[in-house]
Amino acid sequence: MFDHRLVAVGISVTTFLVVAGAITAALESRIAFSVLVGLPVGILVGLLAGLLASRMLPELHRTPRSILQGAAVVGPIVVGLFAVRYVIAAARSILTGRIVIAIALLAGAIVAVIGLLRE
């Protein structure tokens, strides 16, 4: 359904956002500049996840491949919706963090289900 390089980039972005956000939030009460720890670790883990996805995706069976494709959609959608939220002032009251994450997760689930049904 997707080119494996495109899925690898999406997996990298999604993994970066999850790891950087989790580490930054976990260290927030202990370290004043927790983002300086979370961002580099998120970048490293995101790159490793993207490389691993790029290598493994062509050999995967239908179900894990569809799940990876769905996960690859989540990160770029989050980034895109937060960019829209930043640029368009009227969207800030509508596109809260919870709404953005819910839309991205729903889109990822839809892509995964479509991937399962197409093959």
C-alpha cells in the first residue's frame, strides 16, 4: 500500500514524538530542562525505529505491516495539525491537544484497517 521508505519516515516521526514526550514529561519534576534530555533521546530512538522499519517492512506479513503503516500515519498528522493550530488562530480553540491526538489515532486505525482489508 505504501512505499516502505515513506512508512519508515512516518515511524521515525511517531516514535520521536512518543519517546521525547514521555521522557520530557517523566523528568519534568526532577530536571529543570528535561526537554534537553527528551529531544536527543527521542531523535536517536526515532532514527533507530525508522531504520528498523525500513529494513523489516518488506518481509513482514500483512497484519504487522498494516499496523506499522497505521502507526506511521499518526506522527505526521500530529505535526500537521499542530502546525495548523499554530498558524490559524481560530483553530486553537478547536484543535486542543486531546483532539489532535484523537484525530491522529483514529486516522492511524483507519489506515491499519484499510491495509488489512486491501490485501
